[in-house]
Amino acid sequence: MTDHPDLQAAARLTASIVTGVGDEQLDNPTPCTERTVEQLLAHIDGLSQAFAAAAAKNFGPLTDTDPEEARGALGDFWRTRVPAQLAALAQAWSDLSAWDGMTRAGGIDLPGQVAGLVALDEVAIHGWDLAVATGQPYEPDDATVAVVHGFLVESRKESVPEELFGPVVDVAAEEPTFDRALGLAGRDPAWPNR
């Protein structure tokens, strides 16, 4: 795992998934069991803004609000707004100073290094959630997969609260690394086929 992973590829991939969502799919269920596609899009909208603010250490409502309390409506122009915000998120984390010192996200103070990894994890895993919920292919790049998997392995060793990711889904060791990452993130890689 690199000290300062690049979020650009994951942000571009998830942005392409966002633009591929049809209006008729907004009520579809997602692997995030309590969220529809529309609610997941709103979550990605919010997290992209919050983690960009965390990278800049621009503390305020975006960084201080619990994600569950921040649930809002998706609003208009989301097909252009959310991809632009994902690009801004990736750009914010390309500044090496974002990874230094302490920052805040979701009302929790944490090291910049950890916040950047959480941001990458959120973008990559929720990109997959959105892709499978809307029938789109999702193939993250090898570097993103390696960093996200490593982050999730370490997070699970540290006994993160189950509500953060959900219960681990057992995925065989011979399965692809991203499938194993999904299992660690509480996702069934075969969703919705099981």
C-alpha cells in the first residue's frame, strides 16, 4: 500500500457509473440494504463534498455532520454535479498536505492518512454498489484494488464497529482481490444472485 494513493482512477470510474444511471433505476435496491439507488447517489454526493473538505482541512458542516444525519435529497442536475464533485475529491487528495496531520470527517477527528484511505474505500465500494444495482460493469484498477483491500484488512484487524461496514461476508481466498475486499466491506460479490 502506498503512503499517498491516487484517487483519480476510482473517482473517474464511479463518476462514469453515476452518469450511466437511468431515471427508471432510481428506486432500485442496492447492496447497501437501507438505500435505494437514489439514496446511494445522494450519499456519494455528500461524501464527495465532505471528504474534499476533509482533505483541505476546511472544517465546518461538511466535515462535522454524521453521514446518517446528513442524508438529504439528491436534487437536480446530479448527473453532472456528482461526477464533478468526485473529480474535485480526487484532486483535493492529490495535494500531499491532505495526507498530513489531523483532519475531520463525519464529525470524527482522524489522521489525514486514514481519512484519505476511507475516502478511497468509500468511492470504490459505493461505485461497485451503484454499478451492480444498475447493471453496469465495474472493473477497478489494480492499484485501487490493492489499497482498498489492504485498508479493509487492517480495519477489520482493528475491530472496527460492525455498523461501519456490516458483517464480513466470507469470500474464498482464491477469489479475486476485489471480491475479497467486498466481503470485508460487508458485501456479497454475487449480489443480488444469492
